[in-house]
Amino acid sequence: MHSTKEAPVPVFADLIGNPKQAKEYEQMILKRPDKKFNGVVEFCFSGMKFKVRLEHEGRAISFNLEGIKTMTSDKNQPIFDEYAKDALHYAKDNLF
């Protein structure tokens, strides 16, 4: 705040587009005694899949809710499209 230097820009490794790094990170997580993480939801892909930024880890991961399956958006079947939109709106309202 009082320094003349610019503030450091936080850099996050995005593991969503890199499956090899994601698999290595998964192995590292499984070896830890505590598996609790604090994160911030950055984006909702659907009602069950999210992009989560882990602050202390310096990574952004894909997070899927297990046991929940939402309909995919299909314009040929308007009822599925309506359910998919409802699930996405519900997730955005409760997570952002």
C-alpha cells in the first residue's frame, strides 16, 4: 500500500486444460493427511461441474459434484434444456 513497487500478481496453475499435471496433483493430494482445501468458485460449467481456485495451493482445478447428474442442454428437447438451465442458475445463485 505504501510501497513504490507494484503489487505482486498472483499466478495460478490452471489444471483444467492439462491432464498430466492434474493427475500428478491428484497423487500429491492423496498422500496428504488432511484433505481440506479453501477455494473460490470462479466459473460454473454446469450444475455439477465448477472451476475452483485454490488460494493457498496456487492452482485452479475442475470440481465435479459426485452423485449429482444434471441434464445437458439440448435444443431439440426443450424440457432437458429447461432443466439444464435451472440447474446452472441454482448453482450460480448458491456458489457465487
